[in-house]
Amino acid sequence: MVSTPSIEVVPKTAEQSLSTNTLIQQNQSCSPIDDKRSTIHLFDRTPQQKHLFINRELLSPSYIPEVLPHREKEINELAQILFPALDIQAPSNILLYGKPGTGKTATMKFVGAELQAHGKAQGKRIYVLHINCELCNSLYRILQHLGQQLINNSQDIIPLNGLSIDTLFTKITTRIDTCKQIIILVLDEADKICDDALYTLTRINEQFRQARVSLVCISNYLKFVELQDARIRSSLGEENIIFNSYDAEQLRDILTSRSEQALQPNILSDSVIPLCSALAAQEHGDARRALDLLRVSVELAERSHDHLVSAKYVRLAQNKIEKDRIAEVVRNLPTQERLVLHAINRLQQYYIRKKKAGAIITGEIYSHYRELAKAAHYTPLTQRRVADFLFVFDALGIITARVISKGRYGRTTEIAVSSTELAGILQDDELFEEIEQVKMKNQMKLL
């Protein structure tokens, strides 16, 4: 029989009599790992390990290189539109369209940096300010972010909340109009902005006597302007530049240029760059996708202590990126868009269980989305707005949307889920528990 260890209760007087040295010794004896054991050399590099990167940052999609291959036409067109800023005259508002990874943001940052540098050299006050509307999609957040980039001292810091919109708007416009200057306000992911915010920004120059603000809206969604109010369309779409997708050969040039600077020589097998380019070209010609494939392939080879990156690592990288990318996209979608995705996913699972042939159509999606929205205590959006979401999901590569004609019965859109990871990702969504109990109807009403 194992005896239970006794616990000795120390009287208070004895506690008080413990010396400082005794306490230190007790604390040291209670340390879970001593200094010798804690030195495990986790980050010591073994002889078999080799640096495959010279500078991995050069393969990051956020890196802006000194040369942007195959975007010379767009660069020159954008520069010509923005040229009046050097004379402190407001350029036209610009819309940059294109699918993800076609170089819209990189081109704008490249041209913006050149414009700002030329203005500084000539003593002109020209500022190119970027705002990611995925994070700042309300008028308050945009104005607050704009004001923060223009502050001169810490006393002018604008709080994240606490001011009325009118007070904040007056504060920002007053600050901007203190001198003659041009601000190019770049709204990346502009389709995320609410209509009221966009309308206010298109009218902001009415508040100025000296300064001027021009807008550059960047969007992956080709119907972005069509969805806007007529008052916004009239002033927003003054100049349009469309960025076409890269083909496999262009992507190969981009990867070759970056890899020569980012990677050690002779570490890529001959098939790696062509395979990365071909895979990315299949997915809307996405340069970010191609760069991610190459970077992750090299990282996986480096972790495996392999000195040569082969096609095997590209395939492994493809699987890893697909799961990570879809998870990140879904996690950042607004609630209503996630509800639509839940409806699509549940319908697909229903089709699989019932062994039902055919594709999912928009009427079924909308009908089930309404049920889920009500269960989650949200007001359902219109069917047209939900149809717009479907084309956004298609552009993001989450689903495949195909418009088909039904003759005299009109047209509909057939939907198929592109990602095999979607079901597992949605199970971790905070909405999942709220809508899990919603039953599928035996007969879906086709609208």
C-alpha cells in the first residue's frame, strides 16, 4: 500500500523567521528546469542545414521591386494621369480593376513613390497615402487613418473612437487645408467601403480652398462601379485602368527575376519555376500565388535539409497554401458573406449525402441563405446582392460560378465549390453553432 505523503503546516511565526537566503534557496529548488537543462540549442544550425534564401523578403507579395515586369503600359498610363499633381493640380479620380495578383497595388505603390519623390525634389507638397479598406471600411476609420498619416506631433493623435463623424470630418479637412498641397488617397479593396463613406470622399474637395484630394480606388471586382449610387459613379469613374491577368510566360519572367536576387544559386530544379508559373496561371494569372508557391516550396525544402528544390516541394506547397489562403479569406469576410458561404457549403454536403446529380443554382442558395440569416438573427439581403457575393467568391477562387441560359426561362448561375478545405474551415467559424440546427428542406424553392 502506497502511503500518502504528509503535508507539514508551517506556523506563522516560523514563516516570519525564514531568512531571505532560505526563501531564495526554496525558490531555486522549485524551478522546473535548471539553467543547464534549458540550454537545448533549438536554434543551432546543424551541418546538414543550409541557407537556401539570400533574402526571403524579396519573394513576399508585399515587396515592391525596382522593376515591375510586364506592367510598363499600366505604369506609364497611371503616371500620365497623376502628372498634374506636380503642378499642384488635382489629378482625375482613378479606378484600378483586375483580378487578385495582377499587380494593381504594386503598380500604384511604385508610381506613387516616384511621384512623391519628384514632388519632394521640387519642393512640392505631394502625398500618396494608402488605406486598406479591408481593415478601414467605415468613414470614421478612413478619416482617422488619414488624419494619423498627416499628424505633425503626438498631441494631434486622433482617437479610434469617441468623436462624432461631423467633428472628425471638420478636424481632418481643416488640417488638410492648411496649405497648398495634393493628397492622392489610395483606397485598396475599395469595394469593402460603405456607400455613404465613398460618397463623402468623392465630395471632399468641396471643403477646401487650397488643398486637393484625388482618389485612387483599387478593386478586384469588375462590377464595383455598377453597384454604386449614380451620384458616386458620376465622380468616381473619371479614369479607368484594367489590369489583365498574367500568363504563364509572364509569371515565369517575374519568378526568374525575383529568384535571382532572393535565392542561392543552383538550388532550383529546372521544373520548379515553370510549374509554379503554370499553376498560378491556371488560377487567374495571380502573381502573388506564383510568388507564394515558390517561397513556400523553398521553405519546405530547407526544413527537410534538402539542398535542391524539386517539383515535389511545389506540390506540397500548393496543398499548404490552398488551405491557409482559403482560411484567411473566409475568416476576414463580413458576416453576411460568410452566411452565404455556409449556405453553399451546406447545400453541397446535402447533394453529396442524397447523391443528387446536377449543380447548385442561385435560387437554392438564396432560399437556404435566408433561413440561415434568420437563425443567426440577421436581416436577409436581397437576392441581387447575394448574387454579387457569388461572383466575388468566384474571383477569390473559393467557388466556381458559371452562368447558363435556360432559354425562355431566363438565365441562372450554377455553383461548384472549388476548395476541398471549405467545409472544415467553416466548422471553425463563430456562426457555425448558431446555424448548425437549421434543417435542410426536402424541396428547395427555386426563385
